[in-house]
Amino acid sequence: MTRFIQAALFFLASIIQFSVAVANPLAPTPLNGQWRGPLKLLGGEINIVITIVPLTNGTYYAALDAPQQRISRMPVEVEVKDDNLTLRIEQAGSSFVGKIQDNGATFSGTWKQPGVTAPMVLKQATASTQAATKFKATPPYRQTDITFTNPVTKHRLAGTLTVPAGEGPFAGVVLLSDSGPQSREVEVPGYRMFGQLADYLTRHGVAVLRFDDRGVGKSGGTYASATTADLVTDAQAALAQLRATPLVAAHRVGLLGHGEGANVALLAAAGAGRAPAFVVSLAGYGQTGYDVLLRQQGEIMRLIGADPAQVKAAQEVYQRTVSIIRQTPDNAAARTKVAALLAGANLGLDGSMARARAVQLTSPWARYFFDFDPQAKLDKVQCSVLLLNGTADLQVSARRNMTPLYKALRHAKRTATSYKLTGVNHLFQAPAAAWPLVNGAPQAVFSPEALKLVHSWVARETTPPGGPLPVTVKRPGPSRKVNRTPSTNRTRS
């Protein structure tokens, strides 16, 4: 039972770690790129991809991908000391300990996970390999790198603006990323989620602004201390920037968010001031943060073979931990209590590890997220909302998230449309069987069905009275779920 509870607690901590960008100090020459290599196991091998990106505050964002297992963006903690490298993948209960060689081109060491200890070599992907997934042809639209300022925090944000060819004025949309520090492309190995989405929408007549999260890439600020509510101010700053862009119709600019970004978009649409023209939610949360983490903890334990008693024991530790945090507003006191609970819960955590978990669990983001209710302000949303979820999404279930969001919007008499997309995962990738071959290898693509639905819906929402309607989109098969409700309180400005 101890192994299962520890794995589940690692999972919980890694979710929070991913969202607050916990990392270790950079080496003198920061690591930056993708490293790939095979993990040899009995009966075969698994291809592992580690992406490491240096952040502006002197920390790293890192993630693990294992395409064969459909694992994407699993959080990785990076520790570098001289030429020694440690990668901790706590969600999988795994680690890599080794040496940095060949001026950072090679990681050579040992991979450890429950029941497995194996030598492993990770090689940095060449620039040509990493660039192979990017659009090579000059796009048929205008593309500009820009910066703008969040007037609340005063930090600068950097992004890419794409504007369709022609005279305009065009509708526009700001893209908001999921939890964790993300670049403007929202890139995983072989797939640029926001890059592909922006390209498609701009080619079809919609101006798009996508930007690096605060503390990432060329953006200033610090991500680790930001709550979901704090990120709303970044969204509002981006919205104002796009509205002020020449050739863009200010009254036809909306927000599109993925995961937590969808909840940021909905909060922005419910806040004071000028509302966006529309909101598109891609796999937004519909449950409280506390319930999301509790359910995900149970699901990951069942996946690794835990029985109901083991799941119950782990969730009791989680519930007691959150109860302490809620009842103890002082962080120093809360961390002392949480660390003592974790160290004494027979989880195999020593004192330093328990204290590290306590810091993660009492971060500003975690405290906010435990009590975040994504439905609380939906009655104040002042624009139409499109909700999309994939049936293959293992992180944000459509039934437990999209459906409650839709029902809450409908109850508040807001305009809402929802679709379930068969075979589409959390990153909105099309089913693997539909991927095209690039240089003989399958290339992940954004779901064509999702792209058409987003464009068609945005075009209809932003078409001026008397203007031409968008091209009719062929309806998907009967597996798609469509819900619509009229609005009696719809405001655009």
C-alpha cells in the first residue's frame, strides 16, 4: 500500500509543480532543447523525449513525452550541479541520474523506476530535426513579433501576431495556454498546438495573437507566483493589444483558452470592463480544483493497479493535507504541519522531501486552485461560449467538466454550444490513425474537425449584420454531441 500511496502523492505534487514551474538553479550554460533516447525494458523499448526550456527567472520548465504510450507533457524536475544532472519524473515515480557530456549534447546515466534500473543515453535532437515539424513555407499572411505590457503588474509580454492578407478589418482571437509555463507555440515534440491553430485560423481570415506565458521565453514576470486569477490580467492585456491592432475589428475580438486557459478566458468574460466578443473553451475545467486533483489522484492509482482500499487511504492523506492548508493561512505554519503529516504517513518520504512537497502544496497557485470553482461566475459571462472536449482526453473528462460548464451556462441563460470530438485527446490531436506521414513518420496534427468547428463558429459569431456567412462546414458523424441554448442576456462591445 505504501508504494501506491507514495506514487499517488507524487502525482499530486507533480501536478502542482507543473503549474507553478518549480525548478532548480540553472547551470552556467543553460540547457535548452529536446533530448531523445530509448529506455530498454524486458520485451522491448520505449522512446523517451525530454524537453528542457530555461525560464527568465533562472529556473527550468521541463517535460517528458513518450509517444508510444500517448504520454505528453509529464512534468519533470531538473537539477543541475556542474556536469551532474538529475531528472525527477515524480508522476511516474521515475528518475534519471547521469552526466552532461559533449557540451550538453548527451546525457549519459541511469534510469530508475519501480522494479527497473537501466542504463540510458539521451541525445540532443539536432536543429534540423526539431525544425522539421515547423511550417517551412512562407505563410500567406502577415506575421510580426510584438511586445505589450500588463498594466496591472507592469511586466512585458512577448508574442506573435498573425494577420490575414487583405484590407480587413478582421475578427481576432487571443490564445491562452493550459496550466504550467508555456511558450507561445505550446509545443511538445513533433507538435505545435498553438502554432498549428494560429496558422489555420489566420489562413481562414482571423487575426491571432499568441504569447509566451509570464516568465517564459521573451516575456517578463514570474510564473511561479501567479494564480489563475492573476493570469486573467495577462489575458486582458493581450485582448486590449489585439483590439488596438490596425486591420482588426476591435468589437470582434475574443479569447480561446486551453485547459486552465479556458477558465482564464471565462473569468475574463465575466469580469468588469469590456467583455470579449466570444470565448472558445478547449477542455476547460468544470469541477473545483480540489475535486479535479482528488479524482485525478484516484484515477492514476487505479491505472497502476491499486485496489479500492489503497485509493481510499491515499485520498484520505490528500484530504487531510488540503484541510490543513485551508485552515492555516500562514504559509510557514502550514508547511510545518503538512511536512509533519507527510513524513509520518508511511509514504517513504524523508524530512527534506516532505518539506519540499509542503512548499509545493502551499504555493499561491495551489492555495487558489484548491478552492477555485470554475462555475461560480458563469452567470456573469457576457458573450457566447463554444465548449469543445475530446473523448480521448485522459486529463479533463468531457462528462465531468464540459457538461457541467454547459449546464451552468444554460442555467444562467447564456449562449453556449458544446461538442464532443471522437478520438481527440487533451492536446486536441487527431486520432493517430489520421496523422499524415512526414519523411516516412507519422506527424501529429491538430484535429481537422476541431479546427473547422472553431473557425465556423467564430466566423458566425463575428460576421457583421448583412455580411457574408462563412463557408458551411460538413457536419461530423453522429458521435458528435451538440448543445445550444439561446441567450436572454448577451452583451458585446
